[in-house]
Amino acid sequence: MAASPGPVATPPKPTWEPKQQEAPYPWLRPTIRIRLTLLYGGMFLIAGILLLSIIYMLAAQALHDAGGLAFQVKGTNVQISSDMCPQLGSALNNSQLNEAIKDCTAAQRQHALDSLLNRALLALVGLSIIAFAFGYAMAGRVLSPLGRITRTARRVAGTDLTRRIELDGPDDELKELADTFDEMLDRLERAFTAQQRFVGNASHELRTPLAINRTLLEVHLSDPEASPELQQLGKTLLATNERSEQLVEGLLLLARSDNQIVERKPVDLAEVADRAIDQTRAEASAKGVDIRGERAQAVVQGNGVLLERIALNLVQNAVRYNVEQDGWVEVTTELQHGQALLLVSNTGPVVPAYEIDNLFEPFRRLRTERTGSDKGVGLGLSIARSVARAHGGRIIAEPREGGGLVMRVTLPA
């Protein structure tokens, strides 16, 4: 009897975090509406400053050209006084009187110009605020068709290809853009409908003959009078047929999972991982691979069958591509930063970092182009990536120090 593998150290968990793409201050995002508002308001502000400068210079020139009047005072005991110009009372002769009047006139002229400038600046500030608000409102009205186009595009991103913009109004550039977008959606809807029809027909046409072949082979294998050579041939053909069925199922699932999931239900990743482990435990025991890990509740909105396929493919790969002795697979689930995480780590051969991307390509394995073994059909990671994308998430593979991989599935919670 083979000795049971001894306890091994818990593998280190990856310390890197997924990059956050959200802007720290989304309200400061330089949208077209904000840029148009700044353009309209800035142009008004510049025009107002130029107009104010011209008015100020013209007013100053007009007051300067007006000059002042020269006075001649005759007689005796003449008293001249002014609250606006107190120095008039101290004039002793006509020369001093005219000089005092000139100074007073200059002071009054400067006071009038300062008052004009202050009031004009206040008026400019008030009108600028009104201009920016009016520009913001007008920019929003002009760009409202773009908002409809954006909202329609977002709905289409959820595979709702029946949505159309149907923009009315003047026949301008925005209406031309909306009509072009509607025509593109018509073509896309026809293409996706044809694809779904093809997948359905291919599913029936490919599964039916394979199922018939499997039934016939099983019937012949159950014949007790069949010779050993015929029995061996039947088993070989049955294994080949089973491999073809797996390939067809994988291709059909890959084609269906490339689209977004329309009908979503609450799915616990911990429960999904447990089911995948239960289906793989017999194979892991036969290979002497220990499956462990703590799985906390992590509920996401999605399709339970497809999410279970992600977990099953990752756990099966982790078991099949493992070391020959004392191998282990760790499966954990958790919630982190508002996202649900499924991590599958395993011991195994050393994987170069430059080979990681090739693992997600259909029919590709490490250092082999086409599938040529009994470990699968080479679609597991491709299907897992497509299903993750369909749920708005992603899957990342990272080489583990000492050999093996750390597979990290991130889904919106």
C-alpha cells in the first residue's frame, strides 16, 4: 500500500491586488459637456474683459480730454469752500486757486474711473457666472443625443440587441451618427441570431451521431460472445467517441459563453467550488493529490452551471497537471473589495511566465500546440476565461514559486 503523503506547508497566498480602474474624483472627469462649458464661458469672459478694457480706456480718455476750467477771482473778501475739495479755502491767489481746482478735478476723475471699474468688474463676474450656467445647460441640450447613444450602447453591451436609438430632430451630424449606429445594430442582431441558430443546429447535428455511436459501441461491448480483440477495439472506439463528445460539448459551451449572461441569479462561489471538488475528489485520490482550502461565502449574480464549469475546469487542471508525489491543490473563495474571488493554487511543473497567455488559447497546452494526451481536449481554460468575461469578471494565471500555478477568478459581487 502506498504511504500517505505527509503534511505540507500551506502555500503562500499571492499578495498582489487587481488594479483599480476607477478615477479618484469621477466628478472632475473632463467630459465633453464640461469642456464645452469652459469653452463657452471662457470665450464670454475673454470678450467681457476686452470690452471692459476698451470702455475703461475710452472713458479715461474722454475725461482727460475734458480737462478743467481756469477761474479768475476779483474783488475783496471772497470766500471759496468745497466739501469735495477742502484745499480751495486755502488759495490766496488765482494761480493757487486754479492749481487746487486742477488737483480736485484729477482726484474726482480717478474716483469716477475706479468706481466705474469696480462696478464693471462686479457686473462681469455676475454675467460670467450666468454665462457658464447657460453654457452648461446649452451644452447638455446639444449633447443629449450623445447621451441616448451611450445609454443604448450600454444596453446593447448586455446583449440586448433589440434596442435602437431612433433619434429624431434635425438631420445633423448627431442624427447621422445615431442612424449609422442603428444600422450597425441591425447587422449585429442578424449576425448573432444566425450564430445562435448555427450553434443550436450544430448542437443537434453533432451530438446525435456521437450518441448513436456510443450506444452501438456499448451494445457490442455488452455481447458476451464478442472476442477479446473485438472487445479491445470497442473500448478504443468508445474512448475516442467519448473524447469527440467532450470536444463538441466544449466547443459549443465556448461559443455560448462568449456572450453576456442575460438571466442572472444569486450563486455562492463556495458552493460552486465544493461541487467541483466533489466531482474531482476521486481522480485526486487516485493521483495522491490532497485538495484543501477554506471557502467563505461569496455570492455573485450569474449562471450557476457556467460558474461551476469554471471551478471544475480549474480544479481538474490543478489535479491533472500536478506532481507525482505529495501534491496538493488549494481552493479558496472570499469577498475582497466588493468583489468575489475564487483562487485555485496547486503544486506542479514550473511554468514560465511567458507561457501563461498561451494556456488560455484553445487547443494549446504548455509547450504543446495540439492536444495529444488523455488529460482533456485543450478547451478548459479557454472556456473558463470566456465564462468569466460573460459575467463581467476576469481570470488571471500567475506562476507559483516552486512550480504550479495560482489561478485567480475575480467576479463582481
